[in-house]
Amino acid sequence: MRTALPLVLLLAACAPPGRNPDDAAAPAGNELQISARLDPATMDPIEGGLGLFAVSVRNASKRIVILRDLTLPDGAPILTWENPPAKPLIYDSRLDEFRADAGPHSSGEGVHIGLLLPGESIVFRPQVRLLNLPRRYDLYYHSYTAAEAARNVYFEDREGGGLRYRRVMSKEVESMPPAKTAEATHRSVVFPHARSPLETPRTAQVLLQADAPPRRFRLADALVRAKLTPPEVEESTFCVYLDGWAVRSHGKSWLITPKGATPLPAITRFELCFFHLDMIEPHLGAQFEFTGAIDVRFPDRRIVPLRDNQERMRKLAFIPREEVAAFLKEVAQKGLEVDVRFDGRAASLVLRAASARSGSPAFPFAEALKKAGISSAEVVEHVWSDALEAWAIRTKSAAWFVSERGGGGLPSIPWFVYFFRKLDELSATGPARFEIPSELHEGLAAAADGAVKREDLPKFLTEAKERGLTIDVLPAGAAVPFRIRR
């Protein structure tokens, strides 16, 4: 998984504590055989360290399986088998095929690299914090007969010197030779129905478990040093980079080592923050970004202004590893917080005023359901959106946003919860940007050049709903984070 794998490396630590199974194999009905083990590349696994796992997914059925996404239990995507193509794909309705085009990327179908013929396996290697094991993830996939795959999937064809994707006869699908070895990917196909509301994906569970010997300085020892009891702990994790336990309790946080406890600032995505630090090479410093004029509060720090690939000026400080704990203490003393932002592939640490922190939902969820006339049994997903100041609610048939002032319909959004979390993050600092093909601009008056102001989001989403459009979250590195398509 060349482009998808880094997603796992950053988010695998965020799964909640699991139950207590007897082994690391997770049965997935009669179709998928999923197994996971600690990779031998993990040297001296220990409690709180990072462990590299080898996960194998085998198609044990006689059907065609197309892997789609690996997600956290709340639906946040970790890994996807749907990648942007090397060249944009143009659909030829006359020939019913997709062709690679030399033009610039705009919109279009993704290329799926997770189609498994009967007997084939895919292997990927997530890196996970060896705490709160086992960890569980949901694997979404589609399952077809050969005849159904022939109707729904476009297979790669390089005859004639070009690259195209076309449908083939069911007999051709049945006669395809399966790969003899387990690989990270097998073949590239176009699967236009991956996120169609008419197609319901199946779900399997991926479970990671390993034995990790305890540390000499354990969490119980750290709590004694900080004068805390286990019931008071709201969240905790270990950080190899800082060689200590990070603990959050009663709105306060500490980094606790055998030498003592150091105050920490408020940190969003607490565990992900320390997982991110542990992904830094030990000899390198940690990068922090300053928002607004916060940098003037650190006159003794060297702050470097840099322009990113979107022409935004960023103010960055690179803190040596041995100074990070003291720097975080300074951030806490100045009443600031660390906002951990995740773009689908990499995390970044951003300093901001604590007053900018998102608040709790101002409108009870039960009231939102009552106002919308929806029963809790109908709800598939729901999330509070600060950007909309409303609840985003999805059932099997439709989706809405509901606030005290009113609400409206929502378009199809495949990664529902993740989309609104990303939208909140972007809207806190400026307009949210959407990639909108020229032929779809009409009727989207709230999106000037693809930039949608926070106050225009309800109107924009309603317009997209009325036009029957879909909103996709694009992979990291894309010029804009969201794409509009039919």
C-alpha cells in the first residue's frame, strides 16, 4: 500500500481499548481470513513502545472481493485501497471504458488496488502503540460473483500501448490467474460503485494483539509520583521520544518520568500527539506551528517563517528533543494549547489560544432527533459540527444537519464523521476549500472559486444535496481537501 500505508502508521494508536480475546486471529465470516502478528522487525517490544504488525487479509471465498477502507470504530478512515490514478481518467460512454489522460488532475474515479480473486491475500504493516491491546478496526469491503464483478468493475488493459480500464466477460473474470504470493497490492481496477448508496459494503474486524513486557517505571508508579489515583485518570499513554507517561486528569495534564512530573498544556487528540512525537527520529527536533501573533510570546525562541505549497505563510519552531518537555511546560504556563491536526497522512502540532478550543455541543442530541423526527434506532452515524453549529446525522436512506435554528439536507458524504471533523478544523482558520469541476459550478452560489466561508456552509451543503452531488475527502497532498462529484 504505497500511498495508503502511512495513514495506518499515524492513526493506529488512536483505537480505544479492546476486550480480551485469546489470540490475534479475527474471524470474518466465511469470506475473509484475517490474521495479525507482531512483525519480527519490532526489536525488543515493550509496554508503551511502538510495535510493527504484519496483517494478512485472504479471500477464502469463491467470490471476488474488493477491499475499500480500514477505519476506527467511529468511522474515521485509517487506510484506503482507493488511490488517485497516476494520470486522470476520462470516461468514454461510447466505448464504456476509462482512459488515462495526459491533462491535469481535476475530478474522476479513483483506482482500487485491493481486488482479491479467490485465494489471494494482501499484506499491510501498521505500527501501533503497545498499550491497551487488543485494538480493533473495521475493514469495509465489497463481495461479488464473477458475473457481478463483470458488470461493476473495469479491469486494467494496456493493449495498444495505452492505458484503459474496461469491463470484461464473466468467463474472463473466472479465468484470471490468482497471484501465488501475498503482496501489498495485486491489480489496479476502477470500481465506480465503491461508495454508491445503492451498494452496501460488508464489514470484517481486524484485531491487533501482542505480548509486551512491562516497563520498569510503570503507569501505576507514575500516578503515585503525580499523586493521582487510577479512577482520576481520563487518558494516558507512553511517549518514547520524551521517555515518560503522559496523563490527563480533571482538565490538567502531566508528563511523568522517574525524575518528576512536568505540567503539559491542553492537547487535542492527546494520544495522537505523543504517537506523532514517537514517529520523529530521536536525533531530530519536534516541529511546532504558531497561529496568529502567538509567536511574540516566545521572544527567546527562533521562529522560522516558511511558505507552504498552497502559498500560506507558516511560522514554525523546531525544538530539540531534550527541550521539548520544558517547551510544553512553557506553553502551558502561557495559557496556550496544542492543537493536533491530521490531514489523512501526517499530523502537525499547532499552538493556539486555549479560548479557541471547540466547545461542547450547544444543542442536545436527543433534542436534535426530536426536532428532525428521527428515532435513535434509525441513526447510522452522527457527529457534532462546530462549523455548522449543528448535529450532522446520517440514516441508511438520507442525511441532515440539525440545529436549534433549523436544519437542512446533506449530500452523500462517504467518510461522514471524518469529513465534519476535518471541516471543523479548516473552518476554524478560514474558508474550507472544495475541488469543483467546472460543469458542476452552476447552482453552487455559496462556493466562490471553491472557497466556502463558515457562514455559507449550510447553504452550500443544501445546494449540493439538491443537485444530488457527493463530497469526497481527498488524500493528503491534494491541493484542496474536498472534492465535489456527481
